[in-house]
Amino acid sequence: MNGKKTGGMLCGCALVACCMFVANAQAAGLGQAIGQDTKAVGHDIGHGARDVGHATAQVGRSIGQGAKQAGHGIARGAHAGWNATTHAVKQVFHKGD
């Protein structure tokens, strides 16, 4: 081998080594970016799930409050109906109330 071939091969090997180093550095940077993006997505999913949980709890409390109020309304209506029935029965059987 003469000096030109050796020099050319040496430059070619150096060029390949540099390209591999740059590609490896980019891959490492890419892996780190992917890791950071994955972490950010995980945080966003956690925040979204927490918001859904809070909204679900609020809806549950609202439904419970509405059911409570409906129950009180039914109880008042039943009590008024009972009073009306007892009054009517006393009127029919001529007993004062």
C-alpha cells in the first residue's frame, strides 16, 4: 500500500468514526427527549385523571343532595296525606279533631 491509499483509508475510517459518534450522541439525546416527553405525558394523564375524579365526586354529591331533598319532599307529602286522611276519617265518623 502506498501513502495515498493509507491516508485515504485513515481519513475514511476517521470520517466513519465521527459519523458514528454523532449518530450515537443524537440517539442518546433522542432517548433523553423521549424520556422527558413520556414523563410529561404521565403527569398530564395524572392531572386529567384527578380532574375527572373531582368532577365525579362533585356530581355524586349533587345527586346525593338532590335525592335527600326529594326524600324530604316525599316525607312531607306523605305526612300531609296522613293528616288529611285522619281528618277525613274523623269527619266521616263524626269525631272532632
